[in-house]
Amino acid sequence: MLGMSRPAADSEPDHLERMLDVFVAPVTGTATSHAVSRATRGKAPYRSSPSSGDARIVRRDRLADVTREYVLAGVTRVSDPIGSRETEHVRYANRERPRYFEFKVHERLARCWQPIVRDRSSSTSVLLWCLAFVALTNAQTPQVGDVAFPNSGAPSAQRSFLYGLAQLHNFEYDEAARAFRDAQQVDSGFAMAYWGEAMTKNHPVWMEQDLGGARRILQRLGSSSAERLSRAKTERERAYLRSIETLYGVGDKEARDIAYLEEMRRIHATYPDDVDATAFYGLALLGSAHNGRDTAIYEKAAAALEPAFTTHPDHPGLAHYLIHSYDDPGHAHLGLPAARRYFTIASSAPHALHMTSHIYLAAGMWDDVVAANEQSTKVAAERMQRAGRTPGGCGHPNMWLMYGYLQQAKPDAARGILDRCRTSATGANGLTVRAAEQDPLDPDNIPAASYIQMWTRYIIDTEDWSGALVREDLSLGDLAGANFTRAFVRALAAAKRSDAAALQTGLTDIRAAHQSLERILASRRDGVGPYRSRASILEQEIDGLARFADGKPDEAIDILRRAAADEESMAVEFGPPFVDKPASELLGEVLLSLGRKAEAAGAYEAALKRTPNRASSVKGLASTRLQPQ
């Protein structure tokens, strides 16, 4: 029960009626729409929602009446006016369809209401915030998802804050940070705007964090934790600020991530109607998997997010984090609804568009992978051009798009992306990490490393072992990961073209590159396991191929089987194969060359479990069935 007192019948403030007209008029286009008009009183109590067939029927309460019920009448329980308790399911008959905004106005008003009333804020300020939110979100033109986050900031700061929040959920961190700073410019005491900007410095799924940058942002809000907490106006806001004090507090990153997870669990439990608390709790769970994908943790995150996604399908964080929870071959089918929805609700956010392909790639749906990343790169290029910048050809969505083209057997389209990336990689910033919080071992974060990753995929998946491209000599400086990857590809190409001398040189080179990489890994604490396992597997592959070329097939197969077993023991990483040449696929190729087609078929089938519908494995498996006995 909530203890808000009921005002006297004759004490209803006149300005509440004016607020309805002021804030709803921009949404509806007129203050006399039947969403707000007094003339609607006493008419039929139901009107259809915008659907067909067995349509959901929502109450046709005048917005002012809904407001009175929850603000003025004294709240004893809070339920969504269009939720299951207030809804009937009847067949769509001859009732007039309302305009879509009416449905959204009722929906958004109800959604923004629930978390804030738990802080027992005054009815007038609640109404002001909720109606301002409805007007601003309906007027907002960029399609970045639908968010509602009650807060004590100035109404004039809400547009920037809400845009920043949506883009935070979309992992559009630079855009989000700018928006939160804009909100701070409007309202310098807006505590949650500083919280939001500091949150952009934490990238949980990527295991990246700019601790110093986040602390500098928080210092602008207050010089101490106590001072910062005092700037929050409600207990809910203080809970969010406490969580970020923990996230950027004392201890190493892993310990702080676990402590932050516990803070978000408490906020989620205290404010179960706060959909953002649910979303950030799910994300914090994903961010606690420090050793790669942990199926139990990812399934727990999905279980927390799914119910909220059912009732809030337009929320960008819920869709986004569900995709991350499901982006492996064993769960991808569960993520298809979120992927389809996310593509439509956040069509102005390049990363959101790309994210849908996490599900499609895990399911081997190449046409969808290509379509998602074509749109993602297009929107990103348009944004850069508007800012007067030249779009780059490297990075995450370009890599995935190129891989999709290769799986579609479109090498010319893939080569076009590769060549554009090389232009960026040879530029002034080709060897530079783009941001302080980014991992230099992740090739997406450095143009030259991104190019080598894309070059690797192109050589392996086109099987262009003898062309001029395989002799790529781009300067890589001290990029240990990229140098190792290039050494592997050169050695693999030598083996594939039966160049024994070059293969032996390649084996020596990859061992030296592995040692250099290991020195980098030994200096780090977090996130090294997958990189270390990948390097070991790729070196084993070259060792096995060298034994095979030396006339020792049994030794070669033993080594390749161990490599395949090691890869099988790794958590599945999202995206194109993390082990650039899947070990089971390579084992299948060697077995097939020896005429051991049954064993080869088993190896290819194992490869396809980790990389569904991958063209090379599909082709190899088909070859085992075509060969004569």
C-alpha cells in the first residue's frame, strides 16, 4: 500500500487540467482530441487498440480521468491502465479504431508512473514529469527505442536525458555521453545526468571500463560520495548513485563488477516496476561473466529480462540484452523475437541495427546478417557525413558484413569492404586505440588490427592461398595480436599450397609471435583466457599441418584432434569464428584428403555445431557424401 493522502473533492488544482492540455497537445496535435476532450465522458468504456483480429481492448478513459484516478484519488495500488488487470480480450468488432498515439499516450503515462510513485513524490510533480515525458518522447524524431525513467531533473532537460538513456542502452556511448552533458547544461544539479554520463564509461559485455574517466565525471557532481548522494532528490535516485559509486569504487574490476551486480539486484528487487532497473540488472549479470560466455549466467540474465520484454517490447535495453543473452548457436532461436523487434524500434542507432545480426549469425542466417549490417553501416556513414567526417571501413559491423558476404559467396563485395578498411588502417591513426577504455587486444578497436582480422577472414574463406593479397605487409608496429594472426595466416596459406619451406618458416614465426603475445597476456588480469586459448589452438593447427607435410599423418591428426577438443572446451564467442580456422573444420579437411570420409564427416558436423551453416564446413560435409566408397 502506498500512503498518498486523498485531497478534498473541491481542492483539485486547476493547473492539473492545464497541464493536460499543455503537454498532451503537442502529442495529439490538438487539445480537443478524444484522448483529452471533456466530451468523451460517459461514452462507451472501451476502444480497440491498434491491432487486428483478436485485438486487445483497452479502456477508453479520458487521460484526465486516468490521471485523477492515480494522482488525486489517493493511490492504494498501482497497475498499468492497459495491463492485464485492466484489459479484456474480445474479438475486434465494429468499433472505431483510435489513432495510434492514444494508445501510446495511455501506455507511456502508465509506464512512467509506477517507479516514481514508490518514492512518494508529490502528485503535482509526478503529473508534471509524466506528461512532459509523454510529450517529449512522442515528439522525438530519432528512432532509438522507447524509454521512461522518472527523475527529479528539470522538465527542459528531459529530452536530452531520455535520448542519452536510450543510446546508453544501445551502446551508442559517445552519443549518450553528449546527450547527458546536454542535460547537465540545462540543469547543472541534475544528478542522474551525471550518473548517465559516468555509465557510458563502462562496457560490461566487452569487459571494458574507463575508470579514470568515470571518476572524473562523478567529481563534477560532487567531490565525495556523500556529497554526490546528497544531490539526489529521491531514494530511488540515491540507489542508482550508490550503485555507480560501487562500480567505480575500490578494488579490481572483477570485484567491483560483482559488487555492482549485487547493487543492481537490490534496485531491481526494490523497484520491480522500474524497467530500466530490470534491464541494467540483466546487463550487470552479463558483465559478471569474466571468463567468457557462462551459460548459467546468460540464462539467468534472459530469465530476468524476458518478462519485462513481454510488457515493454519497445524498450531498447531489454531487446539488446536479450540478444546478448541468446547469441550462441544453442540459444539463437530464442533471440529471434528480440532481434526482429530491435531492428524496428532503434532504427537510428547503428549498433542496434548491427546487434540483430548476433542472432542471425549464430543461426547461420546469412541474408539477414548482411541486411542488418548493410543498414547499420549505412546509418553510421550518414551520421558521420552529417558531422563532416569521412566514414571508415574498419570495425565491428564492417567485419560482420564482410563475413556475411563471404558466406553468400560474394567475394567482390567482401573485397570492397576490405580495401576500404585498408585505407583507414594505413592512415594517421591506423595503429591507435580509439578510446581509453577499449581493449587493445580486440581488433575492432584499432584500424590496423581490424584490417588484419578482415584480411584473415577473406584469405581463409575465399581460399586464395596463392594470390598477391596473402603477402600483405602492412606495418603493424607492436600490435602483438595482429602480428600473431598474420603469422598464422601466412603459415596456413603455405600449408594449403604445399610450400614446405614456407610452412616451416611460418611455424617458426607463429611460435615467436605467440611468445610476444603471451608476454602481453601475462601482464593482464582480466579477459585473457579466450585469447590464450585461441593462440594455443592456432599454433597447434600449424604444428599439425607441418607434421602432415612432413609425412607424419598420424601425428598430425592427433595434434589436430587435440586442437579441436581444446576449441570445443571454450565458451562460444559471438560473431565470426573466434578461432579463425575452426579446428574441427581443418581436421575434417585433413581427414578428407586421406580418404577417411566418415571421420571427416564427424569433424565437419562438430564444426557446424559451433558455426551453423558456415560455407566451408557445409561444403566439406557435402564432399564426404559425394566421394565414392
